Amino acid sequence: MDHIIRRERPEEEQITENLVREAFWNKYRPGCTEHYILHCFREDKDFIPELDLVMEKDGRLIGQIMFARAFVTARDGSKIPVTTFGPVSILPEFQGQGLGRELIEHGLEKAAEMGFGAVFVIGDDKFYEHLGFCNALSEGIRYEFADREDEEIDYVLCKELQAGFLKDVIGMWRDPDGYRVCMRDPFGFQEFESGFPYKALEYNEDQLFSY
Ligand SMILES: CC(C)(COP(=O)(O)OP(=O)(O)OC[C@H]1O[C@@H](n2cnc3c(N)ncnc32)[C@H](O)[C@@H]1OP(=O)(O)O)[C@@H](O)C(=O)NCCC(=O)NCCS
């Protein structure tokens, strides 16, 4: 094996954030904000430093994944701790070689070792179903920001890390507020982004957002 997965070191934070920017740039919107989300999460109560991982090959960082704490609110109001992850990135030149899958599966193993019973994610259902995830509503858990209780949102997915963990759970899941930092602080993002090298914005029909 010519690469390793390990915890990110404090002195690598900027390199990792640039890696995220390279991977996400123009993919879901013109430019991207995921590098700022990671940057802000580092100070967030939901951030899990033990699961802030990088992939290194020949002394170079080529991939990263971060995890955060989240919870499902059950019908009786109790909070069931779970985890979520993202951004997850592989540098474009290394994509499509199975490295992203390896990084995610490694992170999920570590999360299970830490005692997490389930993981939720917002992402491409085709990709994550391939990794054993299923639609959260099919497990009885709706997304807190769904318009209707029975609305099946194809991009909200989950996976048990301990068999049967979600079996009797009916409730709702919300992704941590850390993922909405750009809505709360658009000027903070602009200032942060201005510290990176120029990259051209592209607009195309495959993007989910036009702004
Ligand atoms: C998403 C990302 C991390 C995946 O990493 P990767 O190394 O390119 O993916 P892999 O090569 O490990 O692919 C894993 C598997 O998923 C499959 N796959 C990849 N993209 C897929 C898609 N859109 N739909 C269905 N299957 C897909 C691959 O065929 C592969 O299957 P296999 O394991 O049976 O061969 C990487 O492409 C990336 O950084 N993209 C930009 C940032 C991003 O979109 N992050 C995720 C946000 S949810």
C-alpha cells in the first residue's frame, strides 16, 4: 500500500483546507464553501478531533474526512447520539481509484470503535448506497428540515455502525449547525476565501446551486 490514513496534524490545517477547495471547486456550485465549513468546524463543539483524518501518499496529503457529533430526536423527546461526516475529499487527480471509499470506510470503522451506533450523511444517494447506506426515512427517521413528515429526501442517508442500533427508533435527525456557517456568516466566508489563490468560477447545469 502506498498511502496511509491518519489524524490530521495542526500544522496541516491550511493544506487540508486547500485540498478540500480543490476537490469541491465548481462541483456543486460556482466555487465552493466546504473548505470554510471545515475551517469553522475545528472550533465547534460538535467537531470530533479523533476523526479528523487525512490520507497521505508519498508525503503529500491527497484526501481528508471530518466527522461531527449529531443526534436523532426520538418520539419521546430523548436524544440519541449519532455521527455524521463531511466534507470528504480526494484530490481530483486521485479520484475514481477507490481511495474515497477506503477513506470513508476507515472513518466509519474508527467511529464504530468510538462507540457510535449509526452515521447519517447528506450526499449523493447513488454513491452512498454503494457504500451500504440507505435512505433515512426507510429506517423511520426523517430529516428535521423536511417540509412534510413523510417526505422522502433522497440525499439524506444513514447506516448502522452497530447492528440493530436504529431498529426501534422513530424520530428525526438534523445535521449540526456547523454545516450552515456560510448562511450565518457570509462575510466571514468571503474574507476567508480571499486568502486562497485565485480560481475561476464556472457555472454549469450539473451544479445543485447557482450561487
Ligand atoms: C466523492 C469522493 C470523495 C469519492 O472519492 P473517489 O476516490 O473518487 O471514489 P472511489 O473511487 O472510492 O469510488 C467509490 C465507489 O463509488 C462508486 N462511485 C463513485 N461515484 C459514484 C456516483 N456518483 N454514483 C455511484 N457510484 C459512484 C465508484 O464506482 C466506486 O465503486 P467501487 O468501490 O465498486 O469501485 C471524491 O470523488 C471527491 O472528493 N469528490 C469531490 C468532493 C465531493 O463530492 N465530496 C463528497 C460530497 S458528498
